[in-house]
Amino acid sequence: MIYLDNNATTIIDPLILDEIHHTELHFYGNPSSIHSMGQLAKQKLLKANRDLAAFFGVKSEEIFFTSGATEGLNMVLRGFFNHCKRGHLITTSLEHEAVYQTAKALEIDGIEVTYLDPEPGEGAILPHQVRDALRPTTRCIALMWANNETGALTPLEEIAELALRANIPLLVDGVAYFGKEQFFLPEGVTACCLSGHKIHAGKGIGVTILKKSMSIEPIITGGAQQWGKRGGTENLPAIAGFALACELIKQNGEKDFEKIRFLRDYFEAKILKTLSNASINFGGNRVSNVSNLSFEGISGETMLIALDQAKIAASHGSACSSGALEPSRVLLNMGLPRKRVLSSVRFSLSRMTNLEEIEEACKIIKIIIKKLN
Ligand code: PLP
């Protein structure tokens, strides 16, 4: 299989799998237990916590372990509005469902929500749009650093500066950004949610950075773990895996990101050169690993099935409850014509993608398009 669906999930790194396995076998105590096996596990947990805090440039008490970014985003958004009860939230119409549907649920609970649409030709929200949407009642801004469908980058530094000046908490969905570009958390970011399975670290683990300045009510109540903000025994093997994934990003990130970008650009150049009906859906400022293309006259769904039969994994829109594929809300909200949206396919690469796979994928795509045309 040529796996080009890394924004859905990534293949686990064998080194990380070893670390998870090792931790499961040798650090099986509950970190909350007072006996020596518990204390051994606690030391391992504290080390992962310290390493991650140093990596992200925050305090240990500002690192929270979750089951993934969906939980992290819920923990911050719901936890924050449960704390302040009312007010206004600024978000965007381009968010992943984890934020979008949570904002919709908050609206039902009486929170006022503004969903900003991108300006024509843009793939992300601009700082002046956020500034213009601010109200005296605005309590929080929640947006993604990079879009998972197009890779479009939000000008985060400017928005963070604006949030800092206005003294409004800024929650960032960092899932599609982290592990694709150098990570540096701007000062005005109050919370940032990340996911392990998008960085080769396995499923069911996420990290949420939550600055002390942002108060939340816990949405998972239980034991006093994680400073009482997220009850439940910590998933130590997965946490150790996440910490190692970050260490690998620290060691190799720069050259990995360069390689991924080179392969993505090479892929797009080759596809555009050989296929006259192909176009890039967002070619602006974006992360290294995403290529969202449309193939005029061909349904994205048909294309995906043909790709799968030819052993290439890619994606298109999102599955609705019937299992059929819905046109992408993100591309529609960017103003792309419905027909073009319906003919779109997202290819997403990772550090495990290689040149031979890209060459092979280009050949196969060319054959498929000729057949379907
Ligand atoms: N945010 C973005 C941008 C995503 O792409 C995803 C997953 O696809 C999520 C949030 C949710 O992450 P998780 O699968 O860890 O819950």
C-alpha cells in the first residue's frame, strides 16, 4: 500500500512501538500507588511530563495527557465555558469537527458563537477578521494552526499578539501543524491541543498544553490525577511514546520537514505537468505535507475507490452517517465551486513517505485518470 493519508492517521514508528511495549512491561504500576512499582511508574510519568514541558517551553503543570485531540479540545472549550457560564466565542467555519461540533453544542447551551469564513482566495482566517469580530463579551478565540484538509496556515503569531493585547484566551488546534513544521508556541496562545496518532506515536493519546491563566472545570471528573483537571489513570505507555515522538521531532524535524515538502512539491509538479484536468485547491502558505487536488470531471469518491484498488490510500471530504462521502465543508467555505469540491482528493505525506512511492503514485494516478476520463 502507498499510504498517502497521513492526516487521517500515521503509521506507528517502530522505535515508539518498542518504547510503548517496554513501558507497558516494565512500568506497569499505577503512578498513583505508593508502593515501589507505583513510584517507578510515577518517576517515568514525571520525566515524560518534564521532557514535554521543556520541549514546548511551558511549565510541567501546563501539560495534560488526554485520549487525543478531540478530548483535549472538548476539555478546554467545554471546561472553559462551564467555568465562565456565558459569553462569546470566536471560531471559524474551517475547523475540524472536534472544534466545530463542540462550538455548535456550546451554542445550544447559550454561548454566542461567531464562525468566521475565510476571505476570497484565502485558506485561513486573517488577524483583522478576528479583531473585527471581538465584542466586549468575547471570552475565547478557538482556531486551528493549520488546516487538516488543505494545510493552509493561520497567521498565528499576529492573532496570538492580538489575543494577548485583548486579554482573551486563545485555544489552538495544533494537530495538523505539529510534526509538519517547526513548533514554537507564540506567547498569546493559552491552550494548544495535539494528537499522538498524527505524529507516528500511536492512537489514543493526546497532549493539551493549558496555561495556568486559563481556568477550566474538569469535564472528566474522578481521581485527583493531572492536577484534578482530568481524572483517570494515566496511559503511561502511550505517554512515553508521545514523549519519544517529540524527541524524534526535536532531533530530525528540520530535515524531515524539508524532505516531506520536497516530496509534496515534486508530486504536485508532476501531477500538474501530466494531467491537464488537475488543479491544486489551495497552493498558498501551507504546511509541508498536504496536497489537496481536484480532477475536473471525475468524482472524488470514484477516484478514491480506484486509488484504493490500485493500493493507494488517500481521502476526500468526510464520511457522513450513511457512510457516503459528503463534500468538504472546508473547501465549500473557502468558496470553491461545489463541482470542484466534489472532484477533490486529499493526499497527505509523512516522514515515512519516500520518493519511489511518490513516483509510483504519480504513474498510477495518471493511469486512473485516463481510464475514468
Ligand atoms: N483537529 C484536527 C485538525 C484533526 O485533523 C483531527 C483529527 O483528524 C483532530 C483535531 C482530532 O484528533 P484526534 O483524532 O486525536 O481526536
